[in-house]
Amino acid sequence: MCCGVATAAMGYAVAAQAQAPAAGGPAVEAVVVTGSRVIRDGTQAPSPVTVMSLETLQAAAPVSISDALTDLPQIRGSTTTQTNGINPDNAGANYLNVRALGANRALVLLDGKRVVTTAATGTVDMNTIPQALIERVETITGGASAAYGSNAVAGVLNLIIDKRFTGMKAEVQVGQTALHDDVNYKGSVAFGGGFLDGRGHVVVSAEYARSEGIERDLFAPDTKRPFTNNATVFFPNPAVTAANPASASNPRNIIISNVRFTRANQFGVVQSGPFKNQQFNADGTLRPYNPGSPISGQFAGGGEGWNWLWSTPLDIPYIRNSFFTHGEFDIVPNVTAYADVFHSYNHGYAVGNPVYTHGAYASGFAIKTDNPYLAASTVSAMTASGQAQLLVNVIPQNLERRGIENLTNTTQGTFGLKGDLSGWAWDAFYSYAQNDAHIDNYNNINLQNFGLAIDAVRAPTGIAGVTAGSIVCRSTLTSPSNGCLPINMIGNNPLSNAVKDYVTGTNASPAISKQEMFEASLSRDLFTLPAGPLGIAAGVHLRKESVTRLSDPVSKLKNPLTGQPTGAWIFGNLPAFSGETTVKEVFGEANAPLLQDVTLAKSLSVNGAFRHTDYDLSGGVNTWKVGLSYEPITGLRFRATKSRDIRAPNVLEFFSPSQQGQSSVIDRLLNKNVSTLGFTGGGGGAKLRPEIGDTITYGFVYQPEWLPGFTGAIDRYEIEITDAIASLGTQLTIDQCAAGNADLCAQVVRDPVTREIQYIKSDLLNLNSLVTSGIDIDLGYRRPLADLPLALPGNISLRLMANHLDKQVSTTPGSAPRDTAGSTTLPNWRAVFNATYDNGPFSSTVNVRMVGKAKFDPTFTEIDLKPEYNEVAPEAYVDLSARYKFEVGGGQLELFGTIENLFEPIPPDVPGGFNGSQTSRGTYDVFGRQYRVGLRTKF
């Protein structure tokens, strides 16, 4: 069990049961971590729990606590400021992903209480949680729905606040990379103290943090990190044909370097006709365009096309600040009133991709012969060849780059009473929380205005209010008061702010998430069994959650190019929706010690939990857990759990409207390719059911008497999620209908006479399955060096935490199961090793983060891809940190410093990395060496 004993020098909590220290050894303080509502020493619990102590969190000097938690081997595939990539819609946010099962399948708690979601997808941005008073973080990496409630399919992240802190403490730090970017700052202060002779206690904290991120030039390579410049992409092999089938020497797929996007560059590229492969110069004249070596569709090797890697940020800048206060007061003996309130502000802003036009104009936008922005030589050439227009796509330099802003304000208040009544410990509280989120796309192209503005002409005489010979929009000739301003999108010509404001704007999607909770629980030792007291806990829980997302007026318009009501912005037309769900729960838990100090049983205990949950939209469901802890001899303990867990559909999955668009599909009934209307990703409504998770964990903890200071734990886990919520998509809906699925045939709406498809619905359904399994290893050793043959001063602490991922299988109806374990996103092995030496006021730590060898695609054979392209070597990152404590004026000060990624290995080149870094950014470090220094004080 990755849980248990937390020590200042060791940092990570030692995975074990607490024992008395060996003679002459350091004192060890047990921490109660249970993964349970039955309060006792959690070191004997059957569920694996990982604890990160305050000392561990501080040792790495992270800007955000989520930066430290992502190093846990059990947390994989998270969304962070470093992984937002080419589509940074989560700018500045951190969503932790336990067991790589999805951030919405782990429950985030603050002192055991749910935190309001910060996105319509039902996830919690860890940056919104106050961090200055966090005492430790408990991570339950397995099902815990029976103990804590729905959504704990993959596990629980429980952030524990030090509510009894007394005194004052403060911290400041600053950091940057060795390349002098990604500058970051953090400062915090906290106060705590009692009043009225100890009947009351109050703690208050405030925190501010900022990271300036790593942004890049739109059209220039990154000279600091040249490994991020070359797009190496995975493509189907065009040499594979029916006459020349795939083989080891002619694999199905190939890897191409220096891939460019052929449809556009910064001056404009003609898409078709006799002028195809011509591009505009900065002055608007034409010259030959080198499209490179065609590969597939819109991509080519080399040439003068756009390199999208140059424009995408490596780290998203953000600002966060928070305020937290907790107070409690003993009203009468055995009755305490308590309250806590926190408010946090998180603001991320990413300067991302340009406002390229090919996203809407697949064949290019029209520049007609009478367009006055065309050079005379170009008009003459067009006239001579009989061309009335040129179809052009461009990645403009004269429009501002697109920016994505993610701004959230989160407020949560909890008010409760707790106490003891005749041996029953009871607790009742009410909580209200609200998150106001704004996701805004700046400098977005308004397709309605842009379509009018690019069609420019010279005004003839006789148009009221229009100067003859001036350049105007063609639409102005028939509607002089329409406000259209012409734009020159070829070459590189400066534009007035008025023109920019006319063709671009901001599409806003503000959302409000609310959560109300009431919970009452009680617990006690009911009676004494031969081996100890029978502990029980029970309670009720009521919760209401709602989400309202608004949409701006342009997002509600018809797309002028398709005529469909899908919005008139070129990007990000999010539809409005609102909805709420209500949950009622009853729960109970018991821990029964069955044997103690008998033959072949030093101890034996059983833990069980049950919860009945009633959802107003999807009905009732039961969750449960059974756990066993068995210690046959002193120092060796076996444990096992089996649980049934759930994740209820969130408000977005219930109520969100479908995204309407055109779909190109193969109609299996009429056996032809068609382009039809598709409604995808819509909320499943009342037909959605909760996802079901079945979890098994089993393993052992070893703390031998013959090796004082050592603790080892190895656990096996297996998690299977059925009825996972997903959307099939339009083509798979047709395919499954053709295969005989009558329910899906109802989603394909046809003309009753011609049988032509009118539209296809592909709403969210309970259709997928997810299976993951692996092994967690946790080894720790702490001893005074004086007890070892070296006989040196100070203490040494060693800790290894590792995870081996056996399988990560997802299955969609109609498709073969796909196992991604061993990929660069989910390598089989991840581990963290640290060694800490402390001697009086000084301590230092060497931390090594290890990533095992991986494959670009672990399902590929040599017939799919040449092995040398599919192999990625293992990697290790070395971090150094040091701390020195001293006293000034009765207070304790601590100077600290960290060097992260000391040897800065170049990250491996991962083919197909359309994320602006050309590697798996959630797995490998792209920043290089980083430095952070700071000062902590405590009085």
C-alpha cells in the first residue's frame, strides 16, 4: 500500500504500516490515511493509497501542486499547460488523469469534500484549488465509489488542509529555464491561531502564481529548441497496392520528415486551375510555388508550405491566485461548528495558430479578376488564360494570431457541525460552490463578414455615399450601408484596425457550474470482537449539479459556406445548453478485525462498504467494496480489494446539443459515397446510464525486522469499465446499422421514397469498454548513517515508486480492441526514484524520473511499420534540490533551490506529433534544464 508514514526528510510517505522506530533510529510519525470513512490507522487498509507529504511537495518547488502530482507513476496522460499543444482550448488548466482512464473518472476532493467542476466535461482544474495550506495529498488509485461517491472509478485525489496550523508562514520563489524563458513566480502567506482559550481556531491563506509560458514565432523556426522544428509524420504508404501488397520491405505505413502543409503559406497559394502551384509575393505578384513532394492529401515533404510546428506554444502562460479560510468553534462540549470558504482565480492565455482560411475554404476563397488588390501582371495573366477568378488559401501575416483565453473564478463555501454523542462521532455539513468559466477565441474569423470583405471591387460612379474609384466590397454596391470593409488577403499588406475588427472578433462561451451538497454521517466502534473493535460508518448525501453554457450571437448564425446553422465563426462555434442533475445517496461501511496474534495470523481484518445512489435522470445504482488485510507473520501483510464503482453521465453528456456539420460517408444500403448532414456528439439524455467499473487489487507489504527502516509494497490492479460513454460517429453508425443493429438504424434518417440519407444522428451512448491492468511498486528505506558501516552523520532516505502498465485496452462496437499500453503516451514502465540526505539544517535530494522504452504504436508489426521507426528508447531525467534552514528573530527560515532536468536529454522524435513539439509532451520533457530558487519562513 503506497501509504502510511510521512517523514520530513523522506518526503514521500513510506508505503507501509507504521511501526515503532528501531533503536537509535529516527522518530517516525504515523499519518492517518484510510481511503475509508472508518477512522483508524490507514496503514492497515486493504486499498492502495499513495501519500505525498508537504515536504515532498515542497522539495521540487513546483509552481502548481499538479506539477508535482503528475510525477506519480499512476497518473498518466494528464492535460497540463505543457500538453495543450496545437489546440490549446484548455489554456492554463491542469486536469489530472488517474490510470489514464480520463480526468472525469477520478474524484477530486478537498478535505474529503467534492470540489465543483470547472469545465462542462465534469472535470476539475487542479489550479483552482487553494494550495498554501495543503498538508498532504492522498491518491487512491483504484475504485472508491462506495466510500466517496460516484466518479471515483479510476480513483480519488484528496487534498488535505492543515486546519490546525498555528503561527505564520510565507513562501516566495522564482524560476526559469536555462534558455531564459518560461519565467515563473509564486508567493503565498498563511496565518493560523486559536481564540477564546482554545475553543476556536482560524486559518487563512492567500497565494499568487504566474508562469509566462513558452510561445513561438508564427513563421520562423525555434532557434532555442531546434528539435521542435521538424515535423516527422506518419502516413499510409502509397506504394502499397493490390499488385504490391504490404510486406516487411513494403510496410503499410511510412515516416516522412520535414512535412509541410501544402494548401497555404503566409502570402497565399493558388489551389487549382492553370495557376495552381503559384504563390503570391509580399507585393501581391505571382511566382512559382514549390509544394514539396506530395505525400497524402494536404501534406508534402519539404517545399514552401506552412510548418505548423513553428506557431504552437510549448507551455501555456497563466496566472492563478487563491484565498482560503477555515474556522471552527466549540459551541458546547462535544459540539463544534466549522466553516471554510475558498475563492480562486485562474487565467490562461495561449497565442496559438494563425487564423488560417483552409479550415473553412477547402478549395480556397475566390479572388476575382476585377479585384483591385491584384497586381496588373496577375490580371493580365488571368485574362490571357480565361480565368475569371483564383481560388486561394492563406495563413495571413496581416491579421493578428488567434488567441485562446481560459478564465475561471471558483468559489466554494462549506458550513457544518460535528461532535460526539454517546460514543457516536457525527458530522453534518452543507456546501455551495460555483465556477464561472470563460473560454474565448480571440481574433477569430467571422465567415459572414470575411466572405463579403474578400470580394473587393472599385466603386463606379453613382453609388450614394461611396466615392467613385475607391475600393469597396462588392456587396456595398447594392447595399451601401451594410458596413462592409474590403480586405486584401494576398501578399503582406498592412491592415487598418477597422478592417481587422470587421473580419475578426471574439467568440465567447461563458459557462456557470453550480454544486450544492448536504451530507450527514456518523461512525463509532460498535462493539469489541476477539481481535479488536468493529468500526462502522453510515450516512446520507444529497447533491444537485447544474451547468449553463451560453453562446455568442455569431455562433448561432448559419455558416455562409454550407448554409447550415452551425455558426459563422471559422473556429469554436459552441452551442448553448443548460441542465441539472440531482443525486441522493445512502452509504455504510464496516471494518471487522477477525483474528489477532493466533497461529498463522498475526492479524486478519475485513473491510466492506456499500452505497445506493439514485440519479433523477438515470435511476438507481449500487456500488460496493470488499477488502481483506492478512498478516501471517510480523512484517508481512497481504491485502486485496474488489469493488464495483460508477461514473454517472455529467450534465454535458446529458444535455449538450449536437454539433451539426457535413459528413462524407459510404451509404451501405445504396452502396455509394454521399455527403450528408450529420449531428454528432449530442447529449444522450435519459437513455444514458452510469458507467460501471469493476476493480480488483491485490498485493503485499513487507517491513522486515531484520532490515530496520525498509518498507516494500507491490500491488496488482485490474480495472474494467463497461458502458463507457462515447459517440460512434456517422460512418460507424451506418456500418453498425448495416450489421443489424436496429437501434442505430433509427439514427439514420432516410427519405421514405428514395431511401437517400437525409441526416445521421450520432449521439453519446453507453457503448465503449475500457480495461487497464498493471503493477505498482513502492520501496522505501530510511536510516541514520551512523547505524550503517559508513558511520557518518545525518540520515539517508531512499524511495522508489514504479508502475508497470500491462494493458490499456479500449473497445468500440464494430472495431477490434486496441491496446495502447507500451506507446509513447502510455509507456509500460514509469518510475520515480529519489535519494535524500539530511543532516541538521541542511538536506538535499536527487530525484530521477524514468520512462521505459516505448513504441510509436504497440499494435504494429513489421508489416505495418519498419521496426526502427516504431522503437523509442528509454529516458531518464535527473533533478537536484537542496534546502538550508536557519533561525532569525525567533522564526525559522529556509532557503531552497531546484535544478530540474539537469542533463536535459533531447526528447525522442515521435512521428505524427501534431502538437507543436514533435514528441509526446505528456511523457517527455521539452523545456530543458530549469532553475527555481526561493525562501520559506515560519513563525
